[in-house]
Amino acid sequence: MTAEQKKRRPATGGAVLRERVTEAITKAAFAELAEVGYARLSMEAVTRRADVGKAALYRRWPSKQAMITELVRNKVTETLPHTPATGDLQADLRQLLTAYRAQLANPLLALIGAELLAESRRDSALARMLHTEVAAPRRRAAHTILQSAIDRGELPPTLDMELATDLLIAPLAFRMVILDERSDDDDYLETLTAATLAALKAAVRRQ
């Protein structure tokens, strides 16, 4: 049996049990985080909610920070939207904003995101985790879209990539996470797409 076949082979026996325990812990950790916040979250509370022993938790993670970091990283990997590549910047922007809106509309994820963002102002390790595991993958996707637009001549080569990325991501995130507005009106998304496109063309580096 090849390594790839082993990788695809369904887990059995103890592996299935471990997977189920991990799923129970994951659900419990996110539920606890949404209910009491990061600062008050404890490993003991997660074990009670997941109905597992402490050993099951500490075999996987040595600390609350390690647990939340890995669970958030996994969740980001699962939910990272496909990077559009339609060959047209406006269409790419519309697709990406639609994907972001769908993610931010998840009540649990929105609540957890707001909680972790607030706590990161007091916890430098948490702030680093959010930067590397949450923000960085989305910024890389934005960079890919913007660089493709530059290569096609839709945006100037002097584009300020960091400012342009902020323009692409920040308005919708601020509206939905900070202001708690759903933004499920497609007219709003169309207007935001057009406004972002116009702003991107002006976001050039000054000499």
C-alpha cells in the first residue's frame, strides 16, 4: 500500500475514537470561547463541556494558548475562501467579498472573532497568532488577486500593495465584526465592489 493510499484509508478503531474526542473538544472549546471569552476560558471547563478527561486535552495541547492557536489555525484552513481567478479584477473582487461575507455571517465565528480581537490588545501572543493564522492567509489571497490585476494592466505597477490589501479586506470586516451589521444586501456588496475598485486605482505609492 502506498503512502497516499494509507493517507486516504478511513481511520478505524482507536483512531476513530481519537478523532471523535478531538471533534468533541473542538466544539466545546469554541462554545466555551463564545460564552465566557478567551481570558476566562479554562482547560477544565472545556473538558467538562466536551465530557472528556483532562488527559485527553493535555495529550493534545500543553496549554490553553496552544489549544486555541491550533483550533483557530485548523478552522481558518477549513474556511479560507478559494482565491478567484476570473481574469477580471471586478469579478474577482465581487467573488472574494461574497466569500468573506458568508464567513463573517456565521454568528459563532463572528462572536469568536470579535472576542479574540479584543483580547489580543492585552495578549501579545494571541495577537501574533491572529496575525499569522488569521490575517496572513487572507492577505496572501488578496495579494494574489492584486498582483494578477497588475500583470494584466488593470492596476498600476506602483500600487501600494499593503494599502490596497487593507482596502480589499477591512471595510466589510469592520462593518460585520465591529458594527455587527449583516450586510446581506447584494446591492451593498455591488456598491462596495465598485467603490473598492475605484479606491484601488488611486492607491499608488507616492514618490
